[in-house]
Amino acid sequence: MAEEQVASVQLLKNFAPLDAMKRENLAALAKKVTVRSLSAGRVLFSQGDTDKRTVWLASGSVEVNENERNIAMLRSGTPEARNPLYPKLPRRVTVRAVEDITYLSIESDLLDVMITWDQTGTYEVEELQAQLQSAGSDDWMTTLLQTNAFHRIPPANIQAIFQRLQRVPCRAGEVVIKQGDEGDYFYIIVNGKCAVTRETPLSREGIKLAELGVGDSFGEEALIAEAKRNATITMMTEGVLMRLNKQDFRELMNAPLLQWVSPAEALAIIARGGRWLDVRLPSEHQTLAIEGALNVPLYLIRLKLSTLDRKTPYVVYCDTGRRSSAATYILVERGFDAYVLTGGVSSSDGLQLVRGGAADKP
């Protein structure tokens, strides 16, 4: 396999349905499409595959087999090759390179989101980007659209979100949100970097929890849980943020994203290999917890994402559902399969609770 290359807009224009997209949106999409090579005799994909990627044949020819029987030959540049290669999942055919080929590949969910946005959005991407007037700001929207959170948001909501975002230029060292303040906005970084710090009784200056860059977002916890800010966000460099007010965030982003489950539904998820995730403080977890639960406090959830298994479904809980809904939003936004336990441990009918146990950690 040769090195992957980023596709050009001119190349993408040769294929459907990409040829119908607006040029500025296609330019953003091109950065996420890779051009790959495959040597003669190698399999591009096999019958039964479920990999959610869309591919087009860019050069060369392939043979198509169904149940080990050859049913077609396909050559690049023909009308048939303008369309994606057998996109329905699971794949019903095996496609093999007859000669050395090159092909285009993109994550199918991202393609669907971008095409939907292109066809429904009246607020042009280039119009919003023209307001930014800062280097490196052209990719934040594509970065945001490819997150799992946006895959679950209705297209009309995506359009409304971009229409209602407000541009905020920031200076290096500027405090964007301060620990202990009331939550008012959800933020997306367009340009620059931010530091996340949390003040503790032992560190008044604050412990640095994370650094955030272009395409990252913050501020959702306080808006979802209707709580005070649990960390301070400070600009490390000059930059530009886009912000969405509390009401718009809760209406357009939070509500469509979260999946609430009853205790019975939660137990079914656990039975299928899921895990309980307690986002309360360790002292609360040790006092009373669901048996077998992992404990990652909400304020540490971003820092501990790497310790969680992306292949495992998580049922997230707290006392009432406030903190757990904020944690679940963060998890889902970053590609985890996560659910909120309705009512938390205060409505834990049918769940096995333990008292005084040590906190289980990932």
C-alpha cells in the first residue's frame, strides 16, 4: 500500500454525488478524503464487510465477485465508476484489483453529514469563514461536523447552530470562563489554544487538566447540569472562539444528542457487555454505588477519556441525572456509545447497590 494523499477538489468533481456540492464545501470535504493505492490482486473490500467507508475507483480496473462468482468488471473513467463502489452494508460483493489501482476513501457518516449540510444550509460556510479573518481558521467547521455529536443532530438544527454562533476574538491570557461562575455559553475554538485548569484546596493557582485546540469545544457541563463552572478556561494564545448561548445550546445540540434509559433498559445494555460509569465524587461513590461501576468524577471526564474503552457502551449515572447528562454529552461528542440513567441512583429500582466499597477505576 502506498502512502495516502489528500484529494483535490478537481479530482472529487469527477464523482457523484460530490460533483453536485458547492465548491467551498467540497474544498472543506477534500481535506478529509484520502487517495489510496492498491496493488494488482489485492482485495479492496470483501463480501460481508461492515466498514463504514465510502470508496470510488480513481484509476485502474477491478473485478466484482458475489459468492465467489465473477459478476462484473469495472474500469475507472466510465460512467459506472462515477458512483461509489457498492456502498450498501454489509457489502454484498468482493471487489479485487485487476491491476494497480488508486481509489478515494472517506468515512461514510462524515460524507452524509457534509452532503446534508451542503443541501440544507442556507448560511454559507465561506460566508461564516470570511468573518474569521485569521490564519488556520478554515478547517474548524469541518472538524466540528465530523464529530459524532453532529452525526446525531438533525440537519435543520445544524443549520440553525451555525446561524446563531457568535464570533468572539480573544487575547492571549484572557480568561474565557472562570471556575465557580454561572454557565451562559457553549464555546468552540476556531483559532488558537486554551488551557483548562481547576482550582483545589491545595492549589489556588489551579491544576492544569488539559489543552484544547481548533475544533475542540467546552462549557457544556454547566449548561446541561445547570451548575456553576467546574474549571477555568484561559487563552494560551491569541485566538477566535465561536459561542452559542445557553438556550440555543440546550435546544439545538443537547436535546437531540442524549439518550436516556430506564433501569430496566440500562440493565439490558450492561447484559450486552456495557459498563456502569459513576461520575459523582469518589466520596459519594464509596458511600453508595451501583455494583461494578467505574468511578470517574465529571470534572475529570475529559482527562480520563483515554482510560475508557470506545468499544464498550457506558451507562452513566449520578444522583439525579444532571451531572451524568453532562458527562454523557462529552462522551458521545467524542465517539463513545453512552447513555444516561434516568433519575440516577435515587431512582434505582432493580439495581444492585453496594455501600462503603472502594472506588472502581478504569
